[in-house]
Amino acid sequence: MQPGRVLIIGAGLAGSLLAVYLAREGWTVELVERRTDPRLQGLAAGRSINLAISARGIKALKRAGLEDTVMKDAIRMSGRMIHPIAGSTGYQPYSADPTRAINSVSRSALNLGLLNAAAAEPNVTVRFDQRCASVDFANGEVSFIDDRTGATRTATADLVVGADGAYSAVRAAMQKSERFNYAQDFLSHGYKELHIPASANGPHAPFAMEKNALHIWPRGESMMIALPNPDGSFTCTLFWRHDGAGSSFANIKTGADALAHFKVAYPDAVALMPTLAEDFARNPVGAMVTVRCAPWSRGRVTLLGDAAHAVVPFYGQGANASFEDCEALVDALASSATIGEALCKYEGARVANANAIADMALRNFIEMRDLTGRRSFKWKKKIEHALNRLMPATFVPLYDLVSFSTVPYAEAKARGAANDRAIRTGISVGVSLVVAAVAVAILLVTKAIP
Ligand SMILES: Cc1cc2nc3c(=O)[nH]c(=O)nc-3n(C[C@H](O)[C@H](O)[C@H](O)COP(=O)(O)OP(=O)(O)OC[C@H]3O[C@@H](n4cnc5c(N)ncnc54)[C@H](O)[C@@H]3O)c2cc1C
């Protein structure tokens, strides 16, 4: 179809990338963001967490010519480094192929890189401090409030995209319309960011621990992870229950309590965290939500990224999936005669995949916080990697399919389940053969003895 005018609500990761894509396809783009221009506040503005970007995100960035800009400061993480309570750390590669890695990048640098690329396109107008307040689906009209002045205005376009994150105002407006299915599930766990500073000493200096790994402290019901930053520091994220006894944010409230708890539960980390008590007391507890909804579109208005499918962060795929949405929407627009046809194709390509990664992300929380610390998990990974080396075309482990390929998530999920069945069958056949061999041996021995 002929490019027209598009209004994108939310200049986060997905909205900014979509603006770049559509501008280059000839669309006139208005990108509207609730927050103040992060370029006025420097790099540190916004959420400070780093993100793991993998094959899907890299492919989408490459398509916009942004791979080098974004990936130049990325740190490769080729496996998990497991920190038990006692004993030494253990490294588990993510793939049988040692060249494969996920990449730690700064969220604010990524967002800024995408925003700069969007703003550099001559047919993109970016407006900040404008909050989407309501959407009229009948005529595709959106009203905004300027948070500095309180002034309101309305805008419309041929296509309106709600890329306004997990708590989307556009989606909230859709929820008021008929036959809109919606489910929101908050996790019982929250998260809090902590910090390991760079270190001048030690074998990994300026890093205090192995640089090229995602560090995990699995503790059964809870865990901490740490991702490396280019300045030698690590951003740690603590995942604890909101409520209850033991490791919960309700139970351990003060910096002093946290310090005492860490000395017992995370003894090797506490030695690397000189500001633990202050960080714990200062940093907020975040909530994690899974959102599933359908349909994603009403008339000329559609949802994209977390607005359409917020997922918990344990597969490191929320942003990667949101970037895939951008590609799917642009492809659908380019291959359709009308907006209606394009939005139908876009949803057809994405809804089942979004639901699949939502399921896999929830499942991966149990894997990270509990299973990674078990010997059986290590063996399962070893078997998967050995089978992958033997049959690279037919047996690809689920982690590789999700993080190192662009196979649709729903297909990856189905193939992962088939892999598990094959391994279970192989083990039970192997066990049966051993039992049969032992039985035959006993029979022969007993027959031989008069
Ligand atoms: C702790 C944590 C760790 C994560 N780790 C990873 C990871 O390792 N890898 C990964 O791929 N993903 C990760 N994610 C998920 C990732 O952050 C999101 O999937 C991604 O940011 C989604 O991009 P988005 O553009 O849809 O939403 P956002 O990036 O949230 O952007 C939405 C934008 O819309 C704006 N907005 C909101 N409301 C309005 C309004 N009413 N009007 C106008 N503008 C509005 C917001 O200010 C924001 O700029 C993680 C998430 C969390 C919470």
C-alpha cells in the first residue's frame, strides 16, 4: 500500500525502531512520548538496567542499519556462571557452539541510539512530555495531555500504533470495547537492582568476576543475576517474593537486614558489593507482569511491543520480541492493499508467537532460580549439546532456538517439547536395555549354578 501518515504512541525501544522503519518506507511519522526528551538529560536518564539482546534483536537492528551503533559497547555473555552458596562457581555454556552468545547492552544507550536514528529521519517529528489520555477507535483520534502545561490536543493519522509499554493507555482504551480478550498476571516475585562496582584487582580486572557470562545465584524460590557493563561494573537484579517469610521484600526491608541476609545466602557476592545496604534501601522494588490480549487492533489502531504482550524477563526476550513485531508490521504494510488487511496479517504473524514466549519466559524463571543449580540440569544441557553436535540439523536445543535463531517462538516451543520427549524416551529405552541386560545376566548365572 501507499505510505501515509502514522502516529506512534511511545518512543521506547519498539516505538523508536518502528519510526525508523516506517520513515524509510516513506511514511510521515509522528512519534509521541510521555517522558521528557532523554537527550536533554544525558545517558543516565530513565531505567538504568541493562538488557540481553540476542539474534532476533540483532536482526531487527541490522535491518535499520543500527547494529554497529548499538552493539559497539555490547558485552558478549556466552554462558551462565552459577554461584552456589558454598563451593566454587560453575560455568555452563549456552550452546554447543562456543561462538554463540547473548549480549549485555545498556537500556538507556539502546533507547537513545534508536531515538537519535528516528529523529534523524527528515519525515519523523518527535514530541515529548505528551501523554496519551484517550483513543477514539471509530475515527482513529487520539487525545494527548502536555504534562508540563496541562494543555490537551488531539491527533489522528492513517495508522495509529500503541507502543506505550506494559501499562499501555491505548490497550486500556481497547479493554473498554466489546470482544477484546485480556489477561494480566502479576508474578509473585518482584525485582530490585543492586550494583557490583569495577575492581582494580583480580584475574578479571577491571571486572570483579568473569566478564563474558551471565552470573546467576540460584536459591530455589529466589535468585540474583548480574550482567556486565562496559565500565567494568555489573548490574545485579534480585528476584524475591513480594510477600511471605524467608527471602521476600516484605520480610527483608532495611539495608542492614539485607546485608545480614546476603552474608548467609550470597556470601561470595556480598564481598563485591560495598554499597549493598545503601543500594538495597534506596532502589525500588519493581513488579513483573505477563499480558496477553487479542485482537491487537481496532480499526486503524494497533498495539506493538509490551503494549501487546508484556512478558516476564527471564528469557531476555521482551525487547527482542518487540523488535520482531516492528519487522512484522512493516512487512505486513508493505505487502497489503489496505491498513485493515495489513493489521490482520500482522496479528496473524505475531499473537501465537507472543503467547509462546510468554509461556517460555515463565518456565525459564523456574529453570534459572532452581534447576540451574542442580546436577540433573547440567547433565540435561550436556546431553542436549552432544545431540546437537551429532545432529545439528535435526536436534537444536530450545535455548538455541529462542536466543540464537529467528525460528518463530511458537515453533521453538513445540520443538523444545519434542526435544524433551526424545531425551526422556532415549533415557527410558536406555534404562530398559540396562535392566533387561542385568535380568538376562542374572538368569544365565542362576541357570549356570545347579
Ligand atoms: C527487569 C527487566 C529486565 C528485562 N530484561 C530484558 C532482556 O534482557 N532482554 C529483553 O529483550 N527484554 C528485557 N526486558 C523487557 C524489555 O524491557 C521490554 O520488553 C521492552 O522495553 C519493550 O519495549 P516497548 O517499546 O514495547 O516498551 P517500553 O520500552 O516500556 O517503551 C514504552 C514507551 O511508552 C511511553 N509511554 C507509556 N505510556 C505512555 C502514554 N500514555 N503516552 C505516551 N507515551 C507513553 C513510555 O514512557 C516508554 O518510553 C526486561 C524488562 C524488565 C522489567
